[in-house]
Amino acid sequence: MTASITRCWQNVLSLLLLLAACLLPLAAQATEGITALRARAEVEEHALAISTRYQIVLPNALQDAVQQGIPLTFRLTFELTHPRSSAYWLRFKHFFEPTASINFKLMYYRLTNRYRVAIGSLANNYNSLSEAVAAVGSIAGWRVLDVSDWDESDRRLLRGRVQLELDIGQLPRPFQLNALGTSDWSLESAWTPVTVEGGS
């Protein structure tokens, strides 16, 4: 009887270990991607300013590409979601687009063994890939909209959302074709809502 119970527990333990071994790769895959850690908006000096920070876990294929010297461009997009009525826009003097975007370029320089993240003409260098990736999508006071003509009540109506994604169109041509055939190269965050926290 005792031997039978021991054998049964051994079978249950074996099944649990087998299940854990099967689920570990799935858990590792689930952590890959882009997650918003911070997304907020405020009015600074008569402009709507966005601040964001993301956690990015690159799949192995993208890590290998960076190590080979392939630059990765990530696009941060802001989209105005409220108000959206075209009649409402006619109240304002200046026409503006309801979206704005900015690019972060991640590069590796083998000669110096350092990583660089560039936003336009501004760039910072990092000693490790993890430090460089942490800087991608992190921005404070990004001005996306002139609200100097808006009164305080109009500013409080502002709502928007942000998204960070890998811009496959910026990859070298052979990698663009490769990216179309695999999910490893399809990397984007969910849209994250932002609301105005204050006015000036």
C-alpha cells in the first residue's frame, strides 16, 4: 500500500515537472515585447507635453541584429483622441494634426563596444544593451501640440494615447523582407491612454 502511494506521488511529481518544463519557454516568450511603465501629459508653457517610459524586452533575433550592427528604429506616436469633432476644431485659429511621432534609433558600435540611442540629432552612449534599451521610448516634456489659444476648460478636455513600436520600414531592405515572415520582428506596445494632469 505504501509502495503504491509512493509510486503515485512520483508519477504526479513527474507530470508536474514535465508541465513546468513545457511552460517555461512560453513564460519567456510572454516577457518579450514592449510595456508602458509611464505615460502622462501636462500643459507646459502653452504646449501639451508628453512624458513616457517603457520596458522593452528584445527577442533573441533582435538582440543578434543589434550585435551585428543593424540599427533598430522605434517610433513613439501620440494620437489625440478627444475632442475629435471637426466642428470643434474650427473654433481654433491654427490647424494642427491630431498625431505626432518621434524616432529613437538604437545602434551598436563594435569598435568602441558601446551602444547609442539617438533622438534626432541628440544621442547618448551606453555600456550595455540593457541600459540602451531602457532609454528607448523614455522622454520627458515632448511637446506635441500648441495650446496657447485654448482656455483652461478646453485644456481639461484633452485626451490622447501613446504607442511605441519597432519601425520595420527603417530596417535595411533584406531585414525588412525577413521581418515580414517572423513574429520576432513585430514589436509594439499596446496603446496607452494619457490625460492632462495640469494647466498653465
